[in-house]
Amino acid sequence: MAHHQVDRVIEDLDSALRQLKEAMRGMPVHEHSFKAAHDKAARVCGVLTTELTDARPALHP
């Protein structure tokens, strides 16, 4: 069950980031430092995804 939950979290995170990317098309992202905040959040989400993927073998059902 733990593997399924980790997979689901990774899929949901990936889906959310893709939605954000699509929603940002055409936006003036350089105003109000939004681009910097987006880049920082994307980087953190990438680290989280990697950590969850690496932890998957340790989560035995």
C-alpha cells in the first residue's frame, strides 16, 4: 500500500506542476518576482519528487 501512495503523490505533484506550467503561458511572469518564486517552488518540488522516488524501496508493505 505504501508504494501505491508514494506513486500517487508523485503523480499528483507532476500533474500539478504541469497545470501550473500551462496556466503560466502568456502571463507576464517577470512582474512582482513571480518567476523567481515559481523557479524556487519548481526546484523544491523536483527535490521532493526525487527523494520520494528514492525512498520507495525502503517502504515495504
